[in-house]
Amino acid sequence: MKKPAKIQHLVNWFYGNYCARKCYDEIGKQREHWDKLQDLAKRMEGAKMTHSEFLNMIRSDKTICDLSDEEWKKRKFSWKHTECPICRGLGIRF
């Protein structure tokens, strides 16, 4: 079992691994989530929990992220939808 982490670490982890990937095409929604996550981190400053506890809390709360269970389970690959100049130069298409 993982050690408990500080809430700010968990917020950053969640944003990078979930918000940025699941809502990659909605920058406004990402910004809104970032602001809500920062407010949560301020309210829970000093708290520690595991990654799975934090993820369960976010998924059950629905005030920060309102994705349905089906959307949570879908895997999205934001890097496949970017116009990467390096990929284009190498002739890689997705």
C-alpha cells in the first residue's frame, strides 16, 4: 500500500493524470477544475491520504469533476490528437 501523500501533491497528480487527459480539448473546463482543485487543497491543507482515497473522494463528490462512470472508464489519449511538429517531421500520423 502506498504511503499517504500531502493534499497538494494529490491535487497536482489528479490534474495532470485525469483532468488534462480526459478534458484535453476543453481548456475552459480544465481551468475551472484547476481552480476548484486549488480551493480544495487550501481547505484541506495539512491533510494526507493515499492516491486511491483521493480518487474515490473526487469521484464520489461530483462538485469538482462531473464525468459519468462511463466517461471515467474511457481511456483518452490526448497526444494522439495534437499537431506535434516533431511527429509531423518524422511522418508519424495518428
